[in-house]
Amino acid sequence: MRKQLITGFFMVVAMTVLCGLMYPLVVLGASQVAFKDKANGSIITANGTEVGSSLLGQNFTDAKYFHPRPSAAGKTGYDPTASSASNLGPTNETLIGACNPVPKTDADGNDVLDAAGNAVNETNPDGSLVCDPNSVPQRVIAYRTENGLAADALVPVDAVTASGSGLDPAISVANARLQAARVAAARGIGVDGVLAAIDRHTAAAPLGVLGEPAVNVLELNLALDGINP
């Protein structure tokens, strides 16, 4: 029994050193030598300040910037510590309903009820219901409106649906090109220059066959700011 305990003790020590210390150090050293930038998070800096990662999406709302794909990561989206999808099915009314009313709440965040105990919904000044802006139909309407598109213009699916991670850093080329006119107008520059910037920051599909070409939103926006041309 004593011999077995001693053998077991030294085995635990040896495996702890080998797997818990030596192996991680070897992997860390190899990654720092072979692909340091990727191993350190693909951080992007502007004027000496870290502004984000080329691997993680972040929100842009100003008209002069390209807007990313919607996000369901975290309470308000784009939370890198809570990567997730909405987990709602493709037929869920929350996603596809033409107008999902927004419940009215009080100062404490509790639902407001009428005299009969029924939930009261928010209304617009004209008396119409306030619709949940995170349903796909409402996102389509908002996308067409902000980009000056026709009411029947086709909208890329990545412009109105969140990804599995909620942190996609890139958008489709079609999505980017539809936003180009808005961005150009907000910046007071020609559309051709914005389209050229999109082309310069379009990455080919991995290995040429995995997925489709995509445009990194953060890198493109920085390029337009003249920080990372």
C-alpha cells in the first residue's frame, strides 16, 4: 500500500508539471513565435490606443459608420463576455411577427396592467402600437429607412439577423455596399471612394471555399477615419 501511494503521489506531481506547466508554456511560446498577433487577440490600435479586436464585433450607430450585424450577446448585444445567439426558432413570433407590441412598464420595470389585469402596451403619439425593434420585419424596415432604400428593396439576411456568437466582426459585401451611400453622405465624400474602401477591406472566403467574402466593420470604419488606411 505504501509503495502504491508513493508511486501515485509522484505520478500526480509529474503529470501536474508536465500537463499543467510545461505543456501550456510550450504552446504559449510556440504561438508567440508563429502567430503572435492572433494569439494575443488580434487587437487593433489607433493612435496608440487599443480600439478593439478584428475578431470581435462591436456596435456602431453613427450614420457616418458602417453598422455591424445585429447581436444577441448579452443584455444589450455585443457583449464579449456573453457570446450567444437568441436561441429563438426561425418561426418564433418574437423574430418574425410583423409587430410584436412592447409592454409598458413602470419606473421599477414592472409591467403596467389595466383594470382587468391585462398587460398594457406602449403606444406612439398617433395611438399605434410601439413594435419591438428587434423583430426581423422591424429590422428590415429600419434598415431600408436609414439607408434610403425602396420599400421593396431586398435586404441581406446578415443585416437583420444575429449570428450564433452575436459577435461577428464582419458583414457581407452586399450589406456593406447598401450602406455605402449613407456613409458617404454623412461624411460628405463621394460614394465611389467609399465603395473603393469596401473593396480594399473585403477578405476572401477562408481557403477560397469556406463561406463568402466579408468586410470587417471595425477595420473599414477606421480606414474611413483615416486612421488605418
